Amino acid sequence: MANVIGRRAYNTRSGRIIQNVLPKIILIDSDITQAGYLAFINRLRSRRTMQEKITWDVDEFSPITDTLSAAVSSTTQTTIPVSNPSYYVPGELWQNSRTGEVLQILSVNLGTSNLTVVRAVTALNSSGGTAAANMSSGDTLNKIAPAVSENSQRQVSRTTTPTEVYNYCQIFRKDLSMSDRQIKREFENDNELSYWTTKKTKEFRMDLDRQFLFGERARFTDTAGDDVTITGGIKPFITTNVLSVGGTLFKSVFDEFLVEKGLRYGSANKVMFASTNVILAMTQMLDTIASYDINVSGDKNVRIGVHVLHYMAPNGRDLLIVEDRNISEQWNGEAYIVDMTQLEKRVFTNNGRSGEFQLIRGTEDPDDKGNVDTFYADCGLTYGFEKSHAKLTNVEGGSYSVPVT
């Protein structure tokens, strides 16, 4: 493929102008559905923004687990050192997951990171509950619920501060410039104008797919002194729930990752946009437990193999697996687990000017006998709660079981 800046010279395809040549143009990867991520994004609702910087707030429920920061070598000590004292509110019940002892919080000292508690409240007055026991540094405390006495005393209130997250809208533009003669040329199977319009439309959509996948958020001033904003993609956005496989993806490891991280937060059903190496790993991982109906009657419609569409995690949540050709070509061995309910397409639109994906025809200069059509969009994505997404990296293959060493 030869890349030419500007309008193509006449003799590049001049030999194909004769109508009886019957040229056969094969456009490699012409199936635009291979841009799987963009196909799903196009189904998202759009919401307009009236500035290029788009912000959203994320927040979580109050934490429900914490750890002891030091040992408590006594069954009567009521001062308990914890790692995060701000997690606790007087009147709440917390339980030591190792010993089973239930504590009631009386007061919290943020300065010393100590709690004052009632020990083993479920064992008081011969209630038959779990007795007090020595506690070790690092023991996990799990929040249960508030329990207060029969009075009008208010419970201390604790609030959280939402975290502001932001992205940018990006101006996408691709121009299709053709001379007057290119526009007038007719081929046996097509004409120049319709062919190049179709091709450039697909290229533009693939450009959008790559940016929304891999783009890094940025804002800078170009050499002409103009402001440029770049929208961030899903790949750099995911930083918390990441599984670096380092070769073979084992089913047990994958299941544990889904339960503990990949499918723990957000929606119960997510989409994994995967490269071919990850699809291969899934096939090899499931090969030993998959069953095949092999047709020997010669029915050409029967295919042998594992067609991965849905993966049911051990926690009952569902993972839809889709290949994206751009991930395969540029980041093979990676996959991005996306909670589509958290995504929203933001379009910079105001005063009758739309930033939606569009083809603007006839953008050439008034004295130009040729034609310029412009593909244009001014938009970005918001990703919601970062922990609701996950990422796999460095996948080369898969196996059902971990080999015995």
C-alpha cells in the first residue's frame, strides 16, 4: 500500500479506467465489526457537554473491613489499635474474622488510631455467644451493623468525599479529497467517489476505536498556538484490577481473578474485549472440559471448535467475550473487562453545533473543481467507577489446570 500526501497522481490507477477490466479490489479487514469496542460504544446513550473537559464524581460505600495494626494479648483490654480508625462509628458492631469475637464500638480516637470497645458483646450475660480471645496484628475486622441502646442519643455520622475524575472530548477529523477527474471516473464494479467514501468511513471508525481503547488523556498547545485535547481510552484508565499473566492463563487463576476483582464491583454482566491471544487462551483453557458434536454426514454448516461467547464465573456472574481486531494487532495478549453500564458517551454540542459522528460534504474551497468531504466528531467517554473494570495482560496461551511441580 502506497501512502500519498494530498491528491493522488493520475497514473496511480490509470490502467484500471477501462471499463471491461473488471477490477477486483479486496479491502483487507473490511469487516468493521472487528472494531468490537466501538460497536458497543455506538449503542451507548449520548449526553451533550458544553465544554471540552468532562468531569464526573465517584464514591463508595463506607468500608466494611479493616485490620488490627498491633496485637492485643488480653481478653479484657478494651483499647484496640486499628489501621483505619475513620472506618468506625460509635455504636457499630464489628467482628474479628479469625476468632469470631463481636465488638461494639464505644469511641474512636483518630489521633492515636485506637478504638474503645466492649469486648465479646454476644457473650455478655450468659448469652452464649463467642467469648473474647487474644487478637493478632493483621487480624481482619468485619463490619456487621449498628446496635444502640434504648435511648434518644444520636449516632455519630460519618460521610465520604466523592473523588472528581475527568476526561476530555477530542476533535476527530479525516478529510477525503478527490480531484474532479477522480470523481467522474467509473469502474466496472464501482466508482472512485463511492469506493473511497466507504473506505475512509471504515478507517475513521477504526481510528475512533483505537483512540477510545488506547488513547492517553492530555491537553497541550500545538505549534500554531491552538488548544488540543486528547481523550483517554479504557486501557490506561484501568489501574486497580489488573492480572499480569506472564504466559499461560490457567482456569483457576482466571476464575479467582474474576471473583476477587474482575467481576466483584459494578454490574453482574460485563464485556471482555479481547485480543486473539486471549481468545486462544480461553479456547485452550476450556478445551479439556468442552464437548463436541462431530457431524459425519458432510454437513458443511457444522463447525468443530470452541466458540466462546459467554463465560460464567464461579460467583454466577456472566462475561461476554468479544474480539477487537485493533487489540489483536497492537496489544496482542491483552483484554479489557468493561462494565458497559458505567460508560457514557459525551458529545461536545452547543449553539446548533453538533459533535456527533458525521460526514460533512463539500468542504472544499469555493474555487476547487474537486471535492472534499470531512469526517468529523468532537466527543469523549466517561468511565464511571474505575474499580468496576479490569484488565488482563501478557497472555500467550491457556490451560485448564495448573501443572503439578
